[in-house]
Amino acid sequence: MAGDSAAKIKAYAVPVVLFSLSMLYQLVLLPRAFPPSHYDVLGLKTYCSMEEVKEAYENLESKWNSGLEVPTTTEFIKIRYAYELLTNSVWKRNYDVFGINEQDHVLEKLSQQYAGEKFSNIALPLLRTVASDTGDYAFNVITSKEFQSMFQDSKPWLLQVYSSGSNQSAQFANSWKRIAALLNGVANIGMVELGEVQVAAYLSERKPMGRFFFRNGLPSVVAFPSGCKTSDCLIRFEGELSVDAVTDWFAMAVLNLPRIFYYSKESLGPRFLAKSSPHKVKVIFFSKTGERATPAIRQAARDYWNYATFACVLWREEEFSVWWNTFGVESAPAVVFLKDPGLKPLVYHGSVNDSWFLDVLEQNKQQELPQLRSLTSEELGCDARGYSRAGRDTLTWYCAILAGRLGPELDSMRETMRRVQETLSKSSELK
């Protein structure tokens, strides 16, 4: 009999232990993982109305004024913070739906600032509202209706999720305008306000319990690559928000564009000029600020990869003589085109407009005496299939080819060939 009892106890021991552990997790450990909400501080149910929040605070305030209860400084700060947060309609919406509470750092800061003080000495209000609560800085705002049809365009999309009541969104406004200007022509730019709850929720992440959230708060930046039309393939920006960081991330991760590297006066020769293919035009940007090349220029670098290589140089006044004697550059910003060996560099001073640069690049993508390659053979009239600049009906077409190894002798012969080419061109013009 004793053996049977022991066997029964042993059989039920494991389930009892597991049940006890689950109760411990649900009653002790799980609540600790979810700190009290701002509703709990006021003794209210989650998602209650603003009227209920005001009533609860007024009841507490009445007790404080009568002396029935005297809150500690920390208690008062927590209660007042919850009251101000939950009586602002925009902040309450952001907190209720997305758990956004971007001024929570104020709690610890004020607790330290007013440590040992009476709660009545605390300056009110605790929270700072946005200078423009209407979100006047927003542009290209996407609504739910527009979101459904915006993917008809083949261009990728860059979206900012923001709130009209967010200080951080307002502070990012000028940077966002600059980002939009830099991406003009290569991407579509839009903004989604949290009030468009359906769209904002679609662009957010979800916690295991199903609640919507933005991992890094607001503003949140997401991108839809070309061809992507659902949240399954959107890409989230996870870094520190800045013009350079967002633009470079979009150019690399979404547009798959190459970087154009900076070189010093010591490294430009051995690391760029010497390693670049001899048949390609060298394009060098001189910048005073050291900012990255725009996405449009980086796209040009990708599109013209077969014809040109690109580099950037940070302009320093003390290096003026180096760049003047080498390329004829006297100030920045400037763009230099290096073509055939021995030819004088083409230098353009002044700010670079993307459309202007593309026109100039197209005009100067070839060397004056291009290398005969499969890419250029038809255009040069030296195509094995019999095509020529004179057309298919021309019976005779001469193709002069200079062959040799890289060096001074070949450079000298290239110069001779260029003079011959120039003479022939002038002769044909006279006819």
C-alpha cells in the first residue's frame, strides 16, 4: 500500500511542480516584465477617457490641498506626468495605440532636480508641447486612400512615420526636407501621420502580445524598394537619424548604388588614378564640406560604370597649389574630367546641379581617342559586323587603330592620332 502511495505521489509530482512554476511566472515574474502604466498611476483602467483622467487627477488634487494626503516628490511627478500625457489628445492616442511616450526621460530628470523639495515647489507643466501642434512642417502626407494606390509608380518609396504632437518629429523636419531634396528624381518621398492609424499600424512592428510599436520611437523611417508593395519586403532604418545616415542607407540598401570615396592629395594618385582602368574617363569632385555625393550622382556612377570612374577630394586652402598645378582647380566646389593622357583636364567650378552634371557627363563619357572595345566598336565604326557611322550602305569605311602598351610612347602616338583626327574633322567640315 505504501508503495502504491509513493508511486501516485511521484506520478503527480512533475505536473504539480510545473503548475506551480507557471503560476509563479504569471503572478510574479510576468507582471514585473510589464511596469505599471500611466493609467495605473492614476488608479484608472487602461484606455479610459480623458474626462475620467481629469476627474481622477482632480480627486487626488483635492486630497492634497486639504492635507488628507501629502504625496512625495516622486509620486507627484509620476501622477502629474500621467495627467499631462493622458489629457493631450494626440499624446494619448500615440500612447494608447503605439505605446509612444517620448518624454519619459523627464520623470528621472525631475525626480533628481526636485529631490528633497515639497511637491508644491515643482514648476508646471512638466511636459513640453510642440511649437506647432498642427504639423505644419509636413509635406507629401499619405492618407489611407492614397496609400492603396501609391505603388503604381516603379520608383522606390521612402516614408517617414511622424506625429503632429512629437517634438522629435518637429526637430527632424529640416533634415527630412534636405533628404527629400537629395533623393529628388530617384525616389518617391512621403509622410504618414499617426492619426492615419490603419496605415501607421501597417508600417509598424508588432510585439508578441500583438501591440503595435515603433522600435526606435518617432520619427520612424521605412523604405519600399522598387517592386515591393507589401510590408513583408519593406526595409526599416535602424540608425541615428541624420541627413547623411538616412540618405546613404537608402542609396546603399534600397537603390544599391555605389559609394564615391574621398581621397587625399597623397592617396589620389596611387589609390585612384593608378588603379582606374586606362580607357575610362576619371571624374573628380572637389568639395568644401566633405559631404557624400548625392544619390543622383551615385546613380550616374553606376549607370556610367563602363565609361568613367569617380572620386571625391576634400578641398583645403593650404593645398591650393597642389590642385592648381595638377588639374587647374582654383576653388571648391568643382568637377574635373580627366580624359586622354596628355590632354588638359576639363574643370567646371561652382555647385553641381544633378541634371546639369548628367548632361556634361554624357558629353564627356568617352575619351577623345576612345579604346576599341565591344561597347564602343559600333559607335567608332570599327564593328566586326560591318556597321559604321556612315551607315550600312557605305561601301568603303576606313578604321585606323593604334595598338601598343601603356607608356610614354603610346601616349605620344595617341597625341599624334588626335591631331590627325582633328585635321580630318576640319577637312570634312570644309567640304
